[in-house]
Amino acid sequence: MSKEFPTLMETLVHERDRYMSSTLLKIASKHSSVVAVVGKGHLQGIKKHWKQPVVVIDLMGIPSPKPAAAVKILKSLGVAVAGVAIISGIYLAIKK
């Protein structure tokens, strides 16, 4: 899943791991014992992020669009301009 849908994997698994780790750590700092039931898929991520600083507000926002979309638009525009140039060249050559 992570190879085919990296953004989905980031949102559904990795961000949730950081959020749960931060929340559990906050609760654990106030109580002598805490029991949490989490899915097996999140256990390693929670352990990985345990006691690491997590800015929860950053996890709540929607990320800005990646520049990849702009690159695709520029490539398409470049192809269109090249196509017009080629067609114009052919038209002018035939017209003579």
C-alpha cells in the first residue's frame, strides 16, 4: 500500500502513529499506569515516535499541494507549445 498510495499511507498510518504516541505520552505523564488498545499496524509507529516531540497542530492541517502538479502543468504546456511550433512550421513550409 505504501508504494501505490504514499499520501494515503502517510495520513492513515504515520500521522496517526505520531498523534497517538503524543497523546498517550501526555496521558502517561499524568497517571501512574495507562492501558491503550491500538491496532497492530500502529504499534511499531507508536514505539518509534515515543518520547519524540510531535507538534499536534501540524498534524491537524491540510498540507499544501505538492509542486509536482505545477511540474505536470509546465510539461503539458511545453508539449503544447512544441506541437503548435511544429504544426506552424509544417503549415508555413506547405504554404510556400
